[in-house]
Amino acid sequence: MGLSRLAALHGVATSYSPSADVTVSVPDETVVAVLAALGVDAGTPGAVRESLAAAESAARSRLLPPTVVVWSGEPLPDALTALPPGTTLDIGPEDPGSAPPPRMRIPAGRPDPAVSVRGAVDGPADPADAAGAGAPAVPAWWAEPPFGVHRLAVRAPGGRRATGTLVVAPPRAPRPPARGHGFLVQLYSLLSARSWGMGDLGDLADLAAWSGRALGAGFVQVNPLHAAVPGRPTDPSPYRPSSRRFPDPVHLHLESIPEYGHVTDRGTLDDLRQDAATLSDTVLNKGALIDRDAVWELKRQALELVRRVPLTPGRRAAYCDFLAEQGQALEDHALWCALAEVHGSDWHGWPAGLRDPRSKETARARGELLDRVDFHCRLAWLTDGQLADAQRTALDAGMAVGIVHDLAVGVHPGGADAWAQQDAFAHGMSVGAPPDAFNARGQDWGLPPWRPDVLAASGYAPYRGLLRGLLAHAGALRIDHVMGLFRLWWVPEGRPPTEGTYVAHDAEAMLAVLVLEAHRAGAVVMGEDLGTVEPGVREALARRGVLGTSVLWFERDWAGTGRPLAPEEWREGCLATVTTHDLPSTAARLTGDHVTLRHRLGLLTHPLDQELTADAADTAEWLGYLARLGLLPEGEGDEEGAVRAVHRFLLRTPARLTGVWLPDALGDRRPQNLPGTWDQYPNWRLPVADAEGHPVTLEELAAAPRLHRLMEVFRPSGDRPEGHPEVRPHPRP
């Protein structure tokens, strides 16, 4: 009982429910290990009693939690309303240059009168609030500070004091300005005639410009562009990066760098460009996989030449501004990159003194490697500039949202973020997923989790810095496994994923910081909320304006008939798609090719015939429903027509955004990633291809008849050619 109480006080679950009628107990050994990673000793019964007494005493005496959230225009949290009468609140700006909000004092004679909140500081959250309709009451003593993060100090009668962080956030994240559609693509897979062996930021800008102007697309969503862990071979997964805070310079389009044209060693540069053309040719015409390491080696050599070109005064000033804006975070990242060139890409194997980013040895190395540190800072600046160019190009092309960036769940344990922010990570732990119907053994993703207690104590500074960097040039941000804002499955080192447990975050604080930073950037937020989702999570996200993700094949009436969910019953606040990078392409699902692929790789859990029969029945049920809706005028047996039909269905739903998986527009049958495989399948290394498996360049894609036939589905009804099916009343499934 004592261990359970201690675990609960620290947000560690001692049981979990994979389904409504099932509860699974977490092994005590797991609970003890997780508590140890949080700095809590529970190794013996005596240690449990001592730690529990300390935790309960701290809870009783605490005036404030480390971080307090105020949602603009909503009732104040208990952390403020429960303060003793006569308490004084001093709220200071986190930024010393900002004007301080007024001091507040809770009247000694409670209860105090309340006032009706008419709207947020920067304007009402809703027109109804402006009229006072249903506006919540707040204490008369409360004067709401502006949106932002503030220092909070309270002094209660009797001399008790406490300090913390106050987050004042708008009630909702920005909404997409209108319903819209766009492409989903893994950037590395989209090569153009000018690419250096993989898709780059120049290709992204070109895709956005073309699809926005020619197809009326409102956004392009890409994979995480986080900095990868260097090495040969580099882990090709964009979801296990060295740093989520800074982008990877492998995505640079070199010819767009102003200094590129002034390189004096043209012979060497031309040779590198020719090698890059040869590399692209092997991918596009000779069946080779995308080789990120080879691409980076060529680009690195070219960038060393580019760096020798002096910056113009204006460019030098812009670079200095970037260094000042990024501060310590960039300096640490660049230093890790420089040290990795000397000592390898896993800091755990470095000389002992260099494993601490604040040690004397590290400070000495910083001076010795100053030139290399500057090189990596320069690469971050150049990449940041091209990210900005891509978003600017997208908006100039008429896109309502623009580039949608992706935030991975975590980082590589040996990478730059884990080194620079060691105190914020739980050592000896890895993020994963519990057993479920699709994976009886659970999952271990090999990503160290952030410690919720350290995040809260820091006012969520690492999280805020991460979001601010990602949102700087984003029209929207997709958050992979968005349920992680609420809780994550921690797996102790050396234990199987089945012996993990959930550790809770302060979801209010995580959401408030997210909504605040999205508001500052004017960016939409969407979360990947597929799979097992804790009750109440989707509702909490929707309340704060975070869009969900709805995939057609998964949208059924699971609580009732089990049949395909009628389009009008889909949620409005979502990105609706037919498939994702982790799922079969639509052509593969329609033909059953994805089942035979998994059979060849030994991934099926039932006999092949049984799996094929079940899959065919599922697909046939959907196609039959589409036909009854009048969305399949091409009739049975037309694969391309069926691909158009499922996208017509998405447009019948109220979904705010509709995403087209770019390979679907060409009939590509191969998944970009096949979960559960490593060397058995070329995950994250395939170029976009057509139905025959031939790689397709961006230039060829833009002229592909099949793509244009699919995109006709998204043309406004007045612009559709005669004979295109009209939206009309539809039957129930």
C-alpha cells in the first residue's frame, strides 16, 4: 500500500487498463525502478516509508506547485484560489525587458466578490464571451497578465513564501482558416532532377509552390527534419534523432545558399555535384536505395568549401543575430556535433570529463574546437533559413497553412539533446508501448523520456524551447504519439516492454505551453492519436483546439455495429487521411499486397489464407459502402477509381483538413516504413514510385496523369468536369 501511495504521488501507475474490462498490475520491481529514475528511493520497505513521509510532508506544506496554468477567460486553477486570504502575489515577466504585471493581493475577508471575464487579454476567445454570455466568474482581485510565461512569487500571512512559474495561455490553439487539403510526404523520398541523392528543402519549396498554385493545396506535411545521429550507417529513421531542437543540414539545397556561387574551387565543387548526380541516378534508374550517409558525405565536403566564402556584412549580421537568438541551446548542439567528429556519436563512450556539458574539460574542448563549433552553428543557420524560405514560398503560393512539420516522440540516448539536457532525462528508462491487440510483446522505442518533475521545476523550459524552434517556420505542427503529453509508457533498462508502466505528465501544463507557443507562431497543431488512447484524452485535446488524426480504415462504429463510420459522424477537428507512413499504401491495401509482403517477412500472426480472407472482407465492406454512397462510379475492379473513391469519402466528412499520401497519387504499393522490421525491409530509404515500382521525380510527378485524375476530386464543384459525382444525401452503412 505504501509503494502504491508513493507511486501515485509521483505520477507512476501501479496498474493499467488495456481495455475497459481488463486491469493489469505492474510488477513492484518496475515501480521501484521507475521511482529511482525520478530520484525517489523505494528499494526497501524502510526507504518507501521514508520517501512517502517526505513526499506527503512536502505536499502538505507546499503553497504552490512548480508550474501553475491559467487559461485566459476561464476559472482560475485551485493552485491560486486555494491560497490563504491575505496572500500577496507578485507576477514578474520571465523576460527582464518586459513590463511587469501588477501585484495582486487576495482579500483577507473571503469570500470575495467575483467578476465576469469578458475575454482574453489579446481578445475574446469566442464571440459569445465578448457578450458576456456564460462567461466564467473569477475573483475580483485577479488581474490577468498577458499571454506568456511569468515568474510567480507568493507571500502568505505568517511569512510563508513560495515561487513558481505561471503560464497564461489562450484557451485554444489557432484553427485552420478554412477546410483544406494537402499532401503528406517523406521529404527524403521526393527527389527532383537537381537533388543530391535525396529530397531536400529546395524540393519541398518547389512541391509547395506547385501544389499550392496548380492544385489549390493548403499544406504539405513532411516527416521530422530533426538532426540525425551521425555515423555509418546513420539510423535512417527520422523518429530517432540526435536533436529535435535543431534541423538536419542534410536537407539543405546547396545551390540556394548565396555563398555557393562564390566558391573559388569550382573544380572540386563540380566533381562533387557530378558525384551527387550519379548518386541520384542510381536511386532513380538503377534500383538503389536512398543512401543518407553518401548524400551527407558529398554535401559535407561541399559545405566545407562554401564556408570558406566570407559572408557579406548583411549576412554576417543575420548570422550573429541567429547565434544570439538561439543562445546556449545552439552552442551545446554544435559542440556535441564537433565532439562527435572526434570521439564518436554516442557521448556515453566519450572521455569521462566530456560527458558533462558543463565540466572544465568540456569548456576546454569548446575552445579547442571553436572552428568546428562555428561550422555546425553555420549549418544550423543555413538550414533554418531554408526552412523559412519553404514556408514563405508555400504562403506565397496561396496555401492557407503551408508546411506542416512533425515532432518525434523522443531522441536517441547517445545524441546531442540527451547529452546537453541530461538532468531532464530519466536515465535507465526508455519510452515504448504496452502490449495490445497488434503487438502482444509491447514495444520499446529506445528513446529516453523527459522527467516530468524536472520539466515542471524548470517551468517547462526545454519543452518551450523545442516548440518555439519547430514552430518558427511552420504553418502547423504534427505531434507524433500526442498521448505522450498526458502519459508515456516507461520501460526500465534490461526489462521487456511488457514490464513497463505509465508515468504521467502534468497534461494541463504540457497543453498550455503547446497552445501558447502555437498562438505566438500563429500555427495549427495536430496530434497523431491513433491506437490505444486513454479515456478523456481526445476530448481534452479537442477542447484546446488540437486536431486529431483520423485514418479511413480505422474509422468504424466500434461501440455499436462495427461497420464503417458514416461520414457525418466523423469528428470535425481532425486531419482525415486514407493512410500514413506507417501503414500500407492504398493500392497495396486494395489488392492485399500488404498482407503478402508481411507474410514474406514472417510478420503474420495467422496463416496467410486466413489473413488474406479477413483483409479482403474488410476492404470489400468499405468498397461496398462507397458504392452505395455513389462515390465509386468507376465500378468494381478499378483500383485507381477506388483510390479516388476513398478520397471522395473523406471530403464527405466534416474533417477540417484532408491529407493525400503522395505515393497514393501515383499508385505506389510499397510502405515507407514497416513497423516490426529492421534489416528485413528498407524502411525510410525508398523513393516515391509509380504503380510498377519505378521511382518518380518531382518533375515527373507534377505531370503524372494519375495524380491529376486523383486531384480532380478536390477541385471545387463548379470547376469539376461534367460527369463528376456530386455530393448528395447518402445511405447509412
